[in-house]
Amino acid sequence: MAKLYELKTVTSANGNLTVFEGIIPGTIQRVFFIYEAGNSVRAGHRHHRACNALVCLAGSCRVYSHNGQEETIFQLTNPQQCLVLEPEDWHVMDEFSDDAILLVVSNELYDKDDYIYEPYPNSQQFNIVSMAISG
């Protein structure tokens, strides 16, 4: 099930330093970021093996997650928040603000055979109560 973490942040007169460590199992194998996504809907899949951590470094976006039993919507609006998606979490990201930069960190290299594109049959997709994450 998707889980939200508060990343350790040190604040000083010199700015903020936020640390990403001990969040996903294994070794970080892949890092990518999504930006200038506009009105796009991204992802639409789950995995066999990969665990992914999402941090909206700038701006905001919405993440829908369904693990086969529970659906949740997260509003990522703060770079101190990290949403971890387990392999069973079918997910989509949308409602990107114009300035959104979504960082994704994975414990697996890209492998097309790791992707499962069919949503769960009992998925209501967005017809649920939202869980707001604000900073």
C-alpha cells in the first residue's frame, strides 16, 4: 500500500536541506523526473518488482493509487513529502501545476517486463475521498 513519509529537513539561514535515505528497500537503481507535463496523465501501471518513491520538488501534482483493495488520492505539494509506491500499487499521476517537477526514485532498473498496465477490476479511479498532503 502506498505510504507517505516526511523527509528529514534541516532548515537554516542558508536554506533548507532535505535528506532522502532509508526510504525504499534495496539500492537505488534508477532516478528520473517529470516536468512540463501540463494536463497529461502519466503512469497507468503497477509493477512486479519495482518500488518507487515520488517527491514533487516544485509545484504540485495528484497521485492516484490502488493496491487491489484500497484506493487513495494524494496531493503532492511539498518537497519534504515522499510518497512510496509498492509494486502492487497501480497508479497514475495528473493535475501537474505549470511549475511541477516530480522526482521518481526506483530500486529497479527499467525493464518493460516489470510493468502491469491493467488496473485492478474493482478500481473506482478517482471516485473516492481525497487525502490532501500540504506543506
